[in-house]
Amino acid sequence: ENLEFLVKERTKDLKVQHQALELSQTILEDLSIPIIGVGVEGMIVLMNREAQSLSAIGNGFGIGDSMQNYFSSEVNKKMTEALTKNLAQTIKGYQLSDTAFDIDLTPLSGKFSGKGLVITFKPSGRSSS
């Protein structure tokens, strides 16, 4: 009887966690700014819908690709610094296609500290002529 209660409680907890995870994924997918998740080795592990749209008009990067293939050595250096020093970095006015973006590099926190970055792209208001 006690075991049955424990199993029911654990099942309930798992259902709540699963729903929270699904909701989190949907929120990330529906955000109106491009977001890319990058693992410690520089590989793209996650892209939301806006990042996929950005990719279609820009460099064509995708999940499993290395970010280092698509950005300048300056940006790659800042990515490495953000990871190794656990310090957020911002790159202003980076040109992708015909749009300039401010790129925020935010290291993961908590148990994933030092294991990846969240990269967000915000239009900087500058564009090429």
C-alpha cells in the first residue's frame, strides 16, 4: 500500500516535470528573437524558429554544425572567453546578410556552467548600404 502510494506520487511528479519541460520548449520556440544553444565544443545543439529563419536568409547554419564555421575569429574568441571565463559577452553590430545584429553570448549556469552558451541575436538598427 505504501509502495503504491509512492509510485503514484512519483508518477504525478514526473507528469508535472514533463509538462513543464514541454511548456519551456514551446516558449523557447515561440520567442520573437533568434536563439541558438551551443555546447562546450562549439556545436549548435538547439535553434528556435526565429534562428532557423535567420539561418535561411543568412549563413545557413543548423543543428550539429560548428559555430566556428560561420563567424569571424573575433566572435569565436569571444565565444571561447564567455565559456572559459563564465562571463557574458556582447558583440555590437555584427553583419549577417543585410542585417546588423547585436549578439549576446550568455554562458549556461548552475549544473551546466561551463558547458555551453545561449546566443541571442537582436537587430542593432544598423544595416548595410
